[in-house]
Amino acid sequence: MARDEKDLKVCKQGHRYSKKSDCPACPICEKERKPEREFLSRLSAPARRALENNEIYSLEILAAYTEKELLQFHGLGPSSIPKLQTALKEQGMSFRI
């Protein structure tokens, strides 16, 4: 299958990739920066970026939010909530009610 020229992109790091959407995130860079551990490693790249863009880097900070508040973040959808709930529960925590 031939790639459409307009879908070919190059990121700031020089990675070449094909992507139809206007999203500027390079999938190669995203894969390289995915954490190997911690709760963020359980999430998709868009969900991880949604939390990072809202300065949520720890479970303690995450626990200060309600599920409804988190679902308002662009990139974080309903499928991320059970993963986050599990991570919180493992540490004896939960979302704010």
C-alpha cells in the first residue's frame, strides 16, 4: 500500500513517520518516552499526555481529582479510568468523590 505524500512527517528529532491526523505527536518519540513503570506506563500516549499537560505526575496528585474532572481532559477517555482506579487501589487510594 503506497503512502500518501501528505501523510509523511518528520519530527524535531528527525524521525520519519506517516500519520493522517493533524496531531503533532511523533509516535516514535512517544514510544521512546513511555515510562516502563509507574501508573503512567499503563496508559495510552494521548491519556498520558492529558495527565502530563495537567501536571499530574503522581498518584497523590491524581487522587485529588474526580473521575468526572479527569474525563474533561482532552485525550483521556473512559477506558483509562479503570487503569487509573487499579493503580490508586494498589496504593490504598481512590479518586476524590
